Amino acid sequence: MTKKTDKIKEELTKPRRKRSPPIKASDFLSTGSTLLNYACTGMVHGGIPKGKFVFFVGDSQSGKTWLALSLFAEACRNKSFDDYRLIYDDVEGGALMDLERFFGSKMIDRIEPPALDKEGISIYSETIEDFYFNIDDALQGDRPFIWVEDSMDALSSDYEGRKFEEKKTEARGGKKAKGDYGDGKAKMNSSWLRGILAGLRDTGSILIIVNQTRDNVGAGLFEPKKTRSGGHALRFYATLEIWSSVVGQIKKKVKGIDRQIGTYVRVSLKKNRVNGRVDRLAVIPIYHSYGIDDVGSCVDFLIEEGHWGKAESEKDKKRKVKRSKEKKEKKPAGVIDVKEFGVTLKRTQLIKHIEDEGLQFELRDIVSDVWQEIEEACELKRKPRYG
């Protein structure tokens, strides 16, 4: 054999690096929402895989921070994440709610900033350079982590700082500033984001980057009405891209006046590398005094999908009900017939019954069956091309 042939044989027979096994169910972190877990992975108890970067994008007041902090609370309930650091880079300084009340004392004991100064004061990223330097430090540590960057929009950049000084000098009669080409974050993400992906994968760490939507001014007829900052790299490198928007208000009549007590948030998948299924939707109630209502969202889902029907009272039978031509995303009303639990109750009574009787796991199992039934009905029944 020739030297060339020998070299080829050597390359083909030398030991290969072992590939990582497929992600196991225990390697997924729950989002705190059963419906969002299913939308992301098709599994009831897990939505975010270890070792990956996930991109949260949403309108103002659409629950981005609630969802992000819920990941920390869920990690505190999951033994697979007992050794994980919970790093919250609160760039915005916007999480002013009572964190212990909504997310538990265990999370409060474990949550930490990216760094501390000599006096033990929390240090948060101010520029995008700070963010990448800080997360690189964390990757060099001896423990995996869950990192929430809240948010990309609130980060400045060294480039933006220099442009500000140039503009300030020009405004005060000094040298004319050079042309402005954005804040430099898109370029930085394109160059540096890919560099941390291997570290996330090797350590099993999770990165969540939160971003705010913006109106897409000048969008064409078939272009999206919403956009966001940060460049294309954020979508390109994300395992999941999750968008949230407010679709309605939750109100309660108090002293004769309707008062807002929460919002209905629609969460959709724009990118999904876990199972490839995008545009899966979940509508989640978020209350000002409670947070994410997982039980309520599951109840609404089962009614919306027709699994649980409204029991018709004698009064309803006699009354002519005018139905709106436009289907609205809002909580179902009326009395609900729940065959699995053997009860017929109104929505609020049903939720209380489920919580009082400890039926949350049974509820999730029912949601699981219905969701799988829908997915199977959507599958193309064809002979596999390569089977």
C-alpha cells in the first residue's frame, strides 16, 4: 500500500472521541409551566435542557422575568440541580417583587450575582463586555450554573460609550463625531456568543438571555410587526427561542369596580432544536399576587381542547346565549364537568379542589394524554423513507 493509503487507513481506524449521549429526561429543567414544558420538549416535567442557551423574547409586562426566575425556583426542587449555582445578572434592576414570597426561601439562599466586590457588594454587568467576561469566569469555575441575563437590552457596550463621548464633544463645539453604526452588541454577540457554547455543553450549564420586543417600524405586509435587538447570533445559537406577549387582562370586581389582578400571557416557540416543533402555543395566567398559575392554565387548556365540557344547567338551557364570531383567548366560564375527578364545579372552585386534594400530578397526567393525542393526530402517517 502507498503512504497515502496507509494514512487514510490510520485516520479511519484511530479511536474517536466519545460523543455525548442523547439528553436524558433528568437533564431537563422545568419552566414552572406544564404547558410551556410540553411546547418546548413534549415532556411534562422538563422544558430547558442542560448545556444549552435559551433565548427569551417578550413584550413589556409579558412575564419574561417571572418565567426566568421560575427556573431558579424549579432548580431548587430538582435534585439534578442541587450542585448548580443560580446566577442572576439583574442588569435592569427590575426584579423588585418579594422574591421569597413568590419563589421560596430555598431560591433566596442560593441566588447570587455574577460577582462580588471586596466589601461583598453585588456586581452586575453594565456592558456586554462585562457579561461575556463574567460568564467566562463562571465557566472556569468548578460548578455548573444556571445564568439568567436580564436583560440584553439593558447592557451598554464600550463602543456605545465611546460614541457617546464623541457626540458629547461634537455638541460642545469639538471634533465632529464619526458615523454611528448601532451600539456594537450585535457584532459582539456574533463574535463571542459561540465561544461560550462549548463551555455550556461541557459543564451542563444553562444560559437564559432575556430580550425586549420592539415595534418593527416600516415592516412590510408579510413581515413581523415585532422585532428585537442584539443581532442574528442570538437566534442562530439558541436551542429554544421563546416569545411572550400579553393577550388579555385578568380582572376581579371589588366594591363594584373591575380591577386588574393579572394578565393572560401567550407564549410561543419560534425556534426549537429539541424536537423541531415550533409555533406551539401556551396561554398562561400570571397574577400580581401569586405569579404563574400552572394549575389554572392546565384547566383552561383541557376546556379549550374540549376534553372537559361545560355542564349545562337548567337556567342555561332556557337562556339564549349569543356567541361572538371572533374567538377570544380568555378564561372559560361556567360550570365544568370533570369526569376524572368525579366533580362538577366552576373554574375557581375546580382549581381550589385540585390544590386542596393534591391532584396537581394527576392534572398534569391528563394534560399529557391530551397533548400527546393532539400531537399524534398532527403527525403525517407515512412509511419512513429510510426505515
